[in-house]
Amino acid sequence: MNKKGFTLIELMVVMAIIAILSAIIFPIMATAREQTEKSTCMNNMRQIGMALDMFHSDNKVYPSGLAPEPEYDAKGNIIPFEEAVGNLLQSDYVQNYTIFHCPTDDRFEDTKSIVHAKYSKNNVTIEKDVYTYSSYDVYLNSDETSTTTKNFTTYTDSTAVLCYLKEWQKKNSKGKIPDEDDYPRQLKWKNSPSNTVVCFCFNHADYPFSSNQTEYPTKGATLVLFLDGHVDVYVDTKQVAGAMFTIEPNHYEK
């Protein structure tokens, strides 16, 4: 009795078809996933914008940060992000702590890690510890240098970017303003203009945290939340990974 089966050529043809289909489908699925994550991120930022407006209505000022500053218990253990209280997480301005985390940022899903971030420009110096979970408060260029102490991890990154700045520019010693048009666009004022930048998210660039500028140039896709509550997407094809971390609020125009 003759047994029928696939010939070697037929198997090779089937495998070739599968390979071709995979090459077509996988990139499409990846693109669809990124678009979904970007939409979620934009929705997170819009909710933060509404919470910020409520905070300002109640307190007549904007908070020093979006998420709470790191809190510790009596034994020096860090209180997880979801249990911390402060800024927009107080008084029910925000119902769910997860809106502070960009879904694309899968490096810092741990709610018990912090980083010491610094902004020093335009006669303004701000240094503070920030929960790495809060994607719209801070962005880390690297996740490689870390120290585990007690129950939490501290990341060391000299290029960590504060993505929310209440103040980013002051007059110099002679009373001059580097950019008079952008000077009012700061959250430190009682009545900041509607085109003031609230925060931004770097996590949607092609290689958002690469330091290899030659091999991995980034498109610099950045989501930006403005004070009037709308979110814009900025794409700068001339930016490279190392350069994008010099961005400050006056880089963006409404």
C-alpha cells in the first residue's frame, strides 16, 4: 500500500509561505500595539490635565509634582507608589494610580523604585527623588545602574529628565530673560497661559533610551500635555537619543 505524504519541496514551500506571512503580520501587530499604547498614554495625560485643573481650582497653585514624592515607613522601607498619598493622588483628584504610568514604559513597572533627578538650567536648579513608576514626572535614559536597599531599588542616571516642571526659567542676575515670549509659560504663575507645557512623555520614540546616537537615531516622537488639556505628538527626525534629553518646555509650541 502506498503512503501519501508531503514531499521535501512541498514542505519547503509551506515553510516559505509561513515565513512570508510572519514577516508581514508581525510588524503590523507591533504597529497596532504601539498605536494602542500611544492612545492609552494620551488618555492618561488628558486625565492628568483634568486632575491638575481641579487641584489648581482648590489650591490656587499647581503642585510641585504630579505624583507623590517617595514616602518611607518608620523602618526606612519605601511605601509603594500605589499606597503613597500626595499631589494629584490626594483628595481623589485621580481615581487610579495607573494613569501615571505609560504602557510603553515596561522597564519601570515596579512601584517600589526611585531615581534622583535634577534640572539645572536657565537659573533654575531642581533636585528631588521621584518614583520611576511615574512616567510623566521623570524619564530615565538608562536602567542599568541600580542599588537595592531594604525593600526598594534606587536607580542612578545622570541624564534622568524631569518631565513635569513647575518652574524652568528665571531672570538672570541682570534681570534679563533668555526668552521673553516663553517666560510666562510656566506653572509657577497664578494665571499661566493655556499653551503652557504641563508634562511630556518620551517613551514612544523608536529607541527612546538608547545612548548610541550613530547606530540608533530616534525619531524623537514625544507626547506633550498642554495646560488647556490637549495632547500633541511631536516628531523631530533630526533629534538623536543623546540630544533629546536637553528638551525643556519651551521646545514645544501649541
